[in-house]
Amino acid sequence: MAAEIDYDSPTPPYRQIAAEIIRDIEAGVLRVDRPIPSESALIQRWGVARDTARRAVRYLREEGYAYTVPQRGTYVRDRSDQTQEVE
């Protein structure tokens, strides 16, 4: 993750963080069934509040990029089996 938060952007900080993680997933830096950075790691890396880090992780789950195992962590979801729209 190389970018910094752009507080002047219309994109909320949690979405900017999620976008960086999604780029890492799509580039193969973060692999399926391997953990994404923890909330604590996101807080330290980006200098954001815990709620912002939590929202970024929640967004990744809602968009199908990650899943959480209670007491274990959040992991990259395998998206290869998701059906894509056919025109």
C-alpha cells in the first residue's frame, strides 16, 4: 500500500483504504484465504481512527472481497466463482 489519504477527495477515507486493499488483492499481493491487514495495522499504516479502519474492512466484506472468521481475522475471499453478468 503506497498511497496516502487524500482528505480533499470526495471519496471517503475508508473507501480510499479499501481501494488500496482491493488493488493489492487484484494484483495478487494479497492472496485468497490469506489475511488482510488487521484494523490495528490499518490504523498504524494510514493514521486513521479505529472506526475508519473498521468501515474499510466492513466495506471489503460487503463488496465480496473479504470474509471474517470470528476470533481469527479477516481473509481474502475467492471471487473466481462469482457469476458475472453476460450481455
